[in-house]
Amino acid sequence: MREIRTWREYLIEKFADREKAMGYLQVALEEYQGDNDTATFMRALQTVVEAQGGIHELANQIHTPPQTALKMLSSDNTPTLDTLGTILNALGWRLSIEPLEDAIPSLE
């Protein structure tokens, strides 16, 4: 008989692959820029953290108690750049700036 998994379990398994996880977060961030849905972006980030070793591994990487790391990921508030940068850094990634496809010329 085939084992039934939840959607989250499927995503966690899929995003154990770092390239897939990074692509997923890039899409989640692009969607956030369009809809400002912080909760959905944070769930995507939580899923990737879980897939990449879990909250305890993140806490070890950022030298903080697991409860603090969990609180950082569980907030419905928009994370600060420092918080997002710290989490991404622990995952081995960084924030970057790139032009939009339909970008307006400079604001000068």
C-alpha cells in the first residue's frame, strides 16, 4: 500500500535539494513583492529551514536558542532585513538586488 504524505512533508522532502529550495524561496519572495503576504512568505521560509536541517540546526548556525529561532520564523510580522539576512546566511544564501523585467528607468 502506498504511504500518504501531507503536502508539507512532500515539500520538505523536495526542498532538501538546495537548488530547488533556493528557487522556491526566490519565487516566494517575488510573490511577496506582489501581494505583501508576509504569512505565506514566512511559511515558505519555515518549510525551507525544515528541509535544510530544521530549527535546531538553524539555531546552532545563528548561535541562538531554538525557541528564539522558532520565534523568528513564526512571526506574522515582516522580518527585518537583519533577521532575513541572518536566516538566509545560515542556509548558505544571501539577499541580492536585481533589475525587474519591466523596470522603470531610474527615479532621477
